[in-house]
Amino acid sequence: MTLRQAEPYGRPEKRQAITRAARRVFGRDGYTRAGVDAIAAEAGVSKRTIYRHFTDKEQLFLTVALEGADEVTAAIAQIMDRHLHKIVDLEQDLIDFSLDRVAAVTAFPDHFALVRAIEAEAAHIPPPILQAWVAAGPQTGHLRLAPYLRRIAERGLLRIDDADDAAAHLTLLTVTDVNQQTFYGAIPLPQEEVTRLVTAGVRAFLRSYAASAG
Amino acid sequence: MTLRQAEPYGRPEKRQAITRAARRVFGRDGYTRAGVDAIAAEAGVSKRTIYRHFTDKEQLFLTVALEGADEVTAAIAQIMDRHLHKIVDLEQDLIDFSLDRVAAVTAFPDHFALVRAIEAEAAHIPPPILQAWVAAGPQTGHLRLAPYLRRIAERGLLRIDDADDAAAHLTLLTVTDVNQQTFYGAIPLPQEEVTRLVTAGVRAFLRSYAASAG
DNA sequence: TCCATTTGACACTGACTAGTGTACTTTGAC
DNA sequence: GTCAAAGTACACTAGTCAGTGTCAAATGGA
């Protein structure tokens, strides 16, 4: 199992149509249920073409997983910059940031449905590739969040020993909580409940990490 | 799709052999990959017998999911009682409690592998049954943890507004964190790292909820 | 226009799998 | 020992699906 095939093949727009369709179908049906024929139909492409671009169903899946991670990581980076660059009201800014981050799950439904599929397949994915995915996706999220928190701490608004731990804790108390309850968006949750969960999570985080305890 | 079949059929030990094997195979291979023949072989039972006890592969899966949840919920209840009944050193007791709770994942590997399978299948499981599972498993965990925290708060050791939120937050900061990183035990993590994560989580929880801030 | 690359249509193989039908054997209660 | 309930062995259907072979059609650059 190779990570990526070296030589590019075929027309890029075909390849993109395939990966897009694959992301959707893998996310909707899961790896095993997803049929290559269904992906071909969804992509408006011959099945034969898929096998000219990708050697394997497995390789297609892994390619899609890695490429999607990059995409979403970039989007999350933007959300961080929008909310955490300049802080006016820390609590409100963190709440807004977390709500936007949660909303990304619904903004990229195909990708996050795929995330569920990846987590389901974890035991069947070659460890190095799984680690590559974790590194490209979730881990990068933490690594990018940590510096923002550190900078906020330097301004005297937070008291932080380990910024990576703090980033992980903020994520757990907000995004992870919601994702777990909604199964990554598979089971909807009323927006007001999402807001409540995120608000409670941010408040708990601030009680734990705010420099000036009320 | 009925929740449980009313009339009991066949010898209970056969039925148990089937459900045990099903739990293991479903957990190992996931729902779609898991073959009924494989389950029959693992159970030391004729495939025909499986279909006399259960109408469907699907019904077998759902039965196993619900029964396993009950079992593990009971085990977790014991862990709570062991560590949270009388508190001597709150931080240490919470750490020990959380470590034991995390260890339950490796103590019931078949069940928690199945949990991953359930979460993977979430979108394909009839909502009422999925909710029944959530109620029997994860939710009950929270509901049972909350009273303990409330009692600890009444003794003046914690300051808690919403005990359910507090229970959820403690769980997120410890068990969920570890489970997410290990993919429910599929990818191992050194014990020292588990201890570090849990300790950091409990400390963050206590900074957020302890009555007397240091 | 020409030609090489790419793609499509489609039939096909081989393997696997859920579920059934049936005839035979085992088990355990009485 | 009898007998009915339960289980086994095994062949079989019918469907699905990953991946391939083949050849014709489309595409696009020179």
C-alpha cells in the first residue's frame, strides 16, 4: 500500500469528480457498504476510469481521507483567525469560535461523515496511513489552536501551563461534546441545545484556565 | 424491526454462545464485514441455529448492542461506587476513578470494539433503537455519575451548578480524550501517556469545579 | 487534420454472503 | 424408553460486488 501514486494520470477534472463522489458515498454508506459502481455513477464517470486513476478501492478511500483532511484543516484555520486574532470579550469570542467550529461539521457534511467512516475503519487501516490522517487532520487542529491560546495567555487573559493540553481541553468541552452527541451530524440536535452545550463547555474551560477567576 | 422477540426460544447457553461470538466478530470486523458463517463458527454452532434464535443479522447486531450496554453499565456502576463512595483525597480519587473507567475499555475489548461499530453504523441504525442504545449505555453512565458529584458537592468539596454538565465534562476530559486518541483501544497508547492525559483532565476539571480554589 | 491519450460501454469472472429447505441427529423432560 | 423440541450438516438460491478485458468513441494538442 503506497501513500500516493507518483505519476499523475488522466484529466484532473475527472479525478476530482471521482474523489468528490467517493467522499460523499464513503461518508454516506461507510467503506464496506460503498460500492465502486455507486461512486462511478455519482461521479458521472465510468467505473473503468476510476480504476485507471486509482489502483484500489482502498487506495481511493485513503486518498480521499487525506485530501479532505487538508481541506477542512484550512477552513478551521480561517475560523481560528477570524475569532481568535483579536479578543474583545474572551468568553463571547470563545463561544463564537466554538460555534463556528461546530458549524464546520455541517458545512462539510461529506467530509465529517467520512471522518466517522475513518474512525470506524481505524482497526482496518494500515497504522502509518491512519497516523498520517491524524496528523493532517485532528492533530493539526490542536497544534494550530495552541499558539492562539498561548498568545491570549501572554496578554494576561488566560493562565496556561501546557498550551497543547489547554487546546485539547477546549476542543473536548465543545466540539467533541457536540460531535459525540450528534454522531458527527448523523443525528441532528436543536441549535439551541448546541449553543447551550458549547456555552457550558466554554464557561467550564474559562473557570479552569482564566487568569482572573471571578 | 422489533426491539426484542417476545417468546424465548431454544437453549439459553446456545443463545449466549451466539451473542458472545457475535459481539466479538461484529467488534472485530464491523457490521458489514462480519459474516454470519464466521459468527456461527466462532460460537461453535450451526448457522441454521443462529437463524432459529434471531430473525436477522440486523436483529442479532442490535440485540448484542443492547445487551452489552447493560453489562458494561453495571461494571461502570461498580467502579463509581468503589472510588466515589467515600472521598479521602478528591483529586487522587477522581484520577483513580477515571483510570479505572478508562481501563474498562480494555477490560471489555469486545464490547468497546462493538461500540465503535455502532457509532460507525449510527446513520444506518433505526433511530429509536439507536436512542435505546444511547439510553442504556453512555447516557446511563452520565446519569449515574451526576448524583455522586452532587453528593461530593454537598460535602463542600465541589461547586456545581448543573451536575449533569459536570458529569459530562469530567467524562470528556478523561475517558473521551483517551478513547478518541486510541480509537477505543484499537490503537494502543502507553500507560504513562494515559495516566498523564487523565491526570491533566482531572486537574482541569477540578480547577473548574473545585469549591476551594488553590 | 492527425494521432496519442483518455474515457466510456458493457459484458464478464470469481468470490463472497444472507438466508432457506430439508433430512437427520441430539438432547432432555417425563 | 418415548417423544417433542432443539440443533446439525449441507446443499442451494439469489444477489452483490471488486476488479478486468475489450473495443469503440471522445478529447485535445500539434
